Amino acid sequence: MAQVKPMRADARRNYERLLKSAADAFAEHGENASLDDIAKRAGVGSGTLYRHFPTRQALLEAVYVDAIEALGDRADDIAKELPPGEALQEWLYEVCVRTIEVRGLKALLGSAVTDGSNAALTACATHMKGAAGRLVEAAQREGTLRRDLEPIDVLRLAHGVSSAAELANGGRPRIRRYLSLLTEGLRSAEN
């Protein structure tokens, strides 16, 4: 097995500056912020940006990896506090809120729930699908969620809810309403 060579100090500084500049640019302009502008803000050339982050997707994921991991961990915390069906709904609410409040996160989460071959390999997809899987399975075992639903279905629907709430300029109250309507339709016929 090949050993990973540690990053030189100057490369590490460039990497950190790129992450900071990208986070600022995504916060200001969303996921379509100019990559050339990000490199310029970081004080490096475009080639340096692309050596560290060969795609926009790779840069988005690097910027938001902590937020994604926190959302995944939050699923487990909520599952300890609430019954399974309620835990799933509360976690989906938090996911929707974060995707609206953190510009650029919605695009990253959207790519995590596509059928594309690269999405399955990303940390974002792994964390989100794993968290959703645990919550969906628990709600199905409880009998509050339809058995024919897959975790990816629920994540895609949540992405749609956050988009609908954003379009309606409704924020948190609109998310609660849309999620309530959605989960009523996903409820098991047994309940």
C-alpha cells in the first residue's frame, strides 16, 4: 500500500486559504461563485486551486464536510430523544433548514442524492445516506413509515421540500408545513 505523502507547509497554507476563501465566496454568491475569484481571494493561481480541488464539487465538499458530518451525527442524537417517526421528521426539518441557511449546501446535498456514480463515493453522500438509512429503518420497524420507501427517496423529497420552502420565501414555518404534508403521505397504512 502506498503511503500518502504529507502536504508541504506552503501547500497546506494554500489549501487552508482556498477553503476560507471558498466558504466566504459560497456564502456571498452561492454554489456558483466564481472559482477564479476564489483563487484570487486566496492569493493563489487557478492552477493551485485545481490541484487541490479538481472540481467544483470537490471544493464544495471540502468546505462543507464538517456541516455534513454534523447533520449525520445529529440524526443519531435526535433518534435518542424522540420516537423513530418523529425523529425522522425532526431530522429532515433540520436538514431542510440548513440547506436554506447555508448557501451552497443545497447543491452539495442535491448531488449526494442523485443517481450519478460519483455521488456514491463522496463523504457527503455517505454521511447523509447513512443517517437517513438509520432513521428510515427505525421508523419502518416502528410501523410509522411505509415499507416501500428507501432512504434515498426521503432525502430527495427533503431536498424538494427545502427548494419549495425557499421558493415560497417561507423559511422555517413553511418547511414545517411542507414536511408535515409530506410525512402524512409517507405514513404507513397501518397507522
